[in-house]
Amino acid sequence: MGLLMGECWAPRRPPALLAAGRFPDPTLQMAPLPLDPAPRASPAPRAALAASGAVPGTAHPARWRHPTTVPAWAGLGMPVPCTRDPGGIPETRTAPSHRPWRPGSGQGLLVREALREGLAEVPGAGSCPSPTMPLCPQGRRGAGSGGRTARPSRTKWTCRCCICWAPRQKLTWKRNQRLRRPGRPRRRSRRWPWWRTLPRTVSTRVCSLQRWESPVFRKTAPLSHTLSFSGEKRGEAGTETRSLLEQLRGEALKFHKPGENYKTEGYVVTPNTMALLKQHLAVTGGQVRTRFPPEPNGILHIGHAKAINFNFGYAKANGGVCFLRYDDTNPEKEEEKYFTAIRDMVEWLGYQPFAVTHASDYFDQLYTWALELIRRGQAYVCHQKVEEIKGHNPPPSPWRDRPVEESLLLFEDMRKGKFGEGEATLRMKLVMEDGKMDPVAYRVKFTPHHRTGDKWCIYPTYDYTHCLCDSIEHITHSLCTKEFQARRSSYFWLCNALDVYCPVQWEYGRLNLLYTVVSKRKIIRLVETGAVRDWDDPRLFTLTALRRRGFPPEAINNFCARVGVTVAQTTMEPHLLEACVREVLNEQAPRALAVLEPLKVTITNFPAPKALDVLVPNFPADETRGFHKVPFQHTIYIEETDFREEMDKGYKRLAPGQPVGLRHAGYVIAVQNIIKNASGRVIELEVTCTKSDVADKPKAFIHWVSEPLVCEVRLYERLFLHKNPEDPAEVPGGFLSDLNPDSLRVVDNALVDRSVLSARPFSKFQFERLGYFSVDPDSTERKLVFNRTVTLKEDPGKA
């Protein structure tokens, strides 16, 4: 209230800034912020200017009140605005006697902090430039092209105005609070945190002064979810997306350069590190090396597509290479079909591995290193059961301090098959980040390996194999999903314990989709219960299923680029992936005519004795890409839903008394007679046709077919009813109880024009007004089968 009562107001220091040390002790005399290089004018001339209304830099002096005494803000070089109350009555208060700008008041520091925080958002400005020089729109000192510069005193005046008007905002806020609560008892309102809005206000005012586009109201930047390990935040969603290579190129991810592993935070440096890095650079030549290491015990899903794009994309963006390495260390669950399917999917997405390797290629070297680990006292043979060492707080092993010689003999017995499965394991002496103690390095499995046969009856675990295989292949960037972060300590520990080259492990967030499951175990249960046909059922989100449904690989890659590389786990709606599919298929899928629920139409006055050929553009937006011929004769077929006996309000398609046009044919048809069967269902229409250039323009055009092919069409919907079918809180009965009974509808006798006769499996078409469809591998020479990929953007139920 001091401002309204005519008292000089000194800004209160924000408690948060005081606690953070942003402001010094108020008793200390601080020098004023040197905003103006010229000496400060004396109070008397400024008072005279304010009294006369001729304030420098003010375009409309009549708007300012003419006080009889020097205003309280004259020391700040600014006039007192003439404001009005809600009733519209001008204020007539008189300003008090002059009180100068006091160096110890903290106002100069507030201006400085506001400038720094406010201008930090200005594009190209960087840190706050010196206010003693004019600012240009590009953030440089001096005049800038395409914009106006303001005098330093003008910038200073604007910042101080924002600060001194902060209490005014507080009073207006309190008054509005009272006006919104008439009749209620007066309550003590919380203090108005005006200092929080100060940088935003300064940014807006100064940007306006310099004719910049204010960052407060500037449109958000294009979508850019960039992986950052230095505290960066995810970008805002926009209308465009940076390509994946742009997101992964160079310094975008703050990754280390090849050979500079030691600069990574948390990287363990040993006396041999620099020598090992030198040898590593001699092998790689400074080239980026990544790897994609899937387990060949299932089919890749949409989450793996992000991993493939990240690993192969990062190598490609930085001139490197990427290995495809099968982590085949569990022979019980591995099958040859999975090896083939994984490589097919990688190549289908457009990537070619630099080399295809297997963890089993290095079994001999891994076994040698296991013996060396035991000799160095870093591993031991343990006889605890699997149930005893599960979880994060297992009891310590009583064999942890077993002599080295004894562990070496027992490990050799493990290899010779003298222990049964689960009777002995080789464990490493370390504590992982998640608290897990002494992870297993080797276990006994009497299962023949698909590549090595019966040579081995002990197999290494992921914790042991992963980092050592990376070291053997001289991987520079080991990119893993976030759940492997707890294994980072064992990754570094094991390489350093054996004195071998140690790569750097980087983690990123997984990609999940709603309304589906991607767990291999759950997909197997869906297959076993008959809910889906196999791993490639188009209702699943495995990559083989998406390919069968008709999703183009470019769309999946674009989707991964839009999601970006994030540290946090990303859960997306399926319709975002479908939007990427539509964008690609709109440019790739030629148009065709198809009718799913045919209704026979006979044209009684057909203008020709035989069928006419109608040219239909393959891509209506670009007719230079060709046409295909469709026969047009006196008998055609339309969709049942395109006819109604009784018109409703807003209905624009075919009805008695309401003609429609036939797409691409150049004719308008009108109903003359309706033929029904014994049950009263409409089975045929008799119509007349008129040339489009003669008839009145119809309200709508519908698609049709003539002399068509009879095909099978499969219409797919979401497999589950709820967003999170695996969440017990959302689906108490389990994911199998959440199946959508209408997830598949088969149309056995759909009619499609003959332009698709030569289509092959995975060929894609847009059936006009229906959606995008792909030829299924179940197709035969006698009958084609189409899978609906996605619907069109328009609502299919729209009249």
C-alpha cells in the first residue's frame, strides 16, 4: 500500500534469492548497476522533466500525470503512470518528496538479475549482454539488421519500470481476489511472489523494446527429444521433427569422442587405461562403433525399433559402424527362426550391419578370462541354490572366501559336467548399483547349443558376457536401455579387473505403447490360448506383425525420430504411430476402389452398349504418376452404408430424391426403384444416370466398383480394451481378461477393382474412402487377402 499512499517503495528481496546468496546483506552499500555510461543526472533536472511531462523516450507525455512535487520514482528516471480504478475515476494523488536511488536498496541488483534471467531466453543472446551498449535482435552489440536498437537509458528505464510496478500487480491481485469472493469473510491471502514473474516480465518488455519476438509468446521449437546427461530438458512438441540423424550427429547427445572414454562421468581410470585406449584407437582408427545385441529367443517388437534406430543411426550419423551381435548365451530358449527374423527386421528397417557376430564366437576367450578372474581372487565357485540368491538381499555366500586353487578345480569340474544344473555357479566379487551382491558369471546347463553343439555345458550370463564382448569388438558406445543402468558398475568393474579395454555404457529410456503387451512371455501366452495366431499376428506390435499389417519401415523410423532419444521411459499412444503410417502411405500407396459391403446398382439408362473405361489416377494429388483403367458398365456396386431409404438431417449420400456423383466416372445417379428381399432388406437399386456437366452438382460423391475381384479383407482393431492391460489396478483379472472381442472382423466377399490383380504380398493400396490396406501373405492366385493397415484421417462414419 505504500505506493498508493505516496511513500517511496524499496523492493523486498526474495527470501529464496537471499538464501541462495543472490543478494548480499542489505546493510552493505552496493554500487549501482552501470546501465548508462553517462554520469547520472541530478535529481532536480529529472524532477523538472517529470513535472513538465516531457520525459525522455516517452511518445505520449499527455498520458502521464503532472505532479506538483517530485515523484518518488524520479530518482529512477521514470514518470508515474496515470492509472484508473475499476470505476474509471482517475487517481489524483500527489507524489511525495523526492527520495533518490539508494545504492544499498537492492534495486540495482534486482535490475541486474532480471536482465540476466529475462534476456537468457532471447534467441542468440546467450548470457546477459552489457546494457551499456545498444542491443540488436541477434544479441550482438551495435545496430542489428532488420530491427531497431534502443538507447541504454531506455532499456534501463524499462527494467526499472518492471520492478517498481511489481507491488502494483500485487495490489491488483488482492483486490481481484476480494471481488471474486463477495460476502465471504476476509482471509489472509498468501504473499504475492512477484520476484518469480520478474524475469518473464523483463524479457517481454525488453524484447518488445528491441522489436524482438518475445520468447514468452514465441512459438515452440520443433519436436526435439534429445538424450542429455547434463540436465537438459525435453523440447516442446511442435509441427516438425528433426531427423534422427540430426538428433544423433556430433555433439547433440553429449557423448564422448572415441578414445576419450576417461572424460565420461563415472568412468573408472586405472594405470593401464591410457595404454589400452591407445591400442583401441589403433584398431578402430577413431571410428565410432556401436552394436545391437538382441537375444534370439523371440521376435523384435516396436521397442526394439527404437534401439535399432539409435544404435545403427548413431553410428551412421557419425561416420561409424554398427555390429549385429546375437546374445546367444541361453540355449534353452533360442531357436534358428529367431536369428533369421531378427536380421530380416534390421534390414527391413533399412540398416545393414557392419558384421554379424555371436556371443558364442567368443566362448573360448570368455572361459580363459574366467580362469584369470579366479586367479586374481575376483571370482569363486558357489553352491547356493538359485532360490537362495534371488532378490536384492540374499544371504552372503559361505564360499566367498574359498581358496583360489579350490575354485579353479571346481570350475574345471563344472566344465567337465561333474555338477548338475543349479549345484554350482561361478560368481564375481562385487556389489552392483542396485545392491545385488556377487552376480553370477557362469552356470551349468546340459542343453546343446545351436552353434557349438555339446562342446559346452557351462554358459556365461549377460552380466559377464556383455561388457567383455563389447571389449573384444572395440565398441566405443555401448547403448543400453535404462533397466541396465544397475549393471553399469559391473560393466566397468569386470573390464578393469581383467585389464582389458573398457567401453562406455550409455543408457536411454525404453519405448512403450499403450493398448498392447510386448513381453515375450505374455505374447507366448496369447499364442498358446489362441487369442492371436502367431508372433506376426497384425494385432500385435512385434515388427513382423507390423510388417504383415502393412506398416512401412519408413513410418516406424519416422515414429522413432519423433519420439526421440530420451533418458526417461516413453509411453506413446498407438495413434501417433498410425499418423506416421498415414504420412508415408499417402505418398507410397496407389489408389484403388473397393466395396466391403456391396449393394447392387443397375443403371437403367446406361449410355453405351458395352462397358466404358474410366481412368482413375494412382495419386490424385500428382496425376503425373499414372492412371489405371476401371471398367464402368450398367451394373455397379456401392457400399450399403452409402444408401438410405429415409434421409436424416445432414445426410448427403444416395437417397430417394437425392442424387450422388460417382467418383472418377463423370456421372450422377438418382434412385428410381428400390428392390427388397422377403425379409425387407434392400438388395438392389435401379437408378438413372446423367452426365456430371449437365446435371446439378450433387452434395456428395461415392466410390463404386464394376466387374470386380472377390477378395477377403481383414479389419483390425486394438487387441486390448484398456490402455495398460498389464496393470492390476486397471485390469484386475489379468491381461487375458482384457481382450477385445471385436479386434478382428473378416469380410469374406469384399469387391475390389481389377487394378490390384497383379499385387504381391506386402503391396500397399489406399482403398478410397476406406483406408490403407496391404496384401497378406495368405493370398493365393485364386483369392487375394487384404489387411487393413490404418483408416483414413477422416471419420469413417462421417456422412
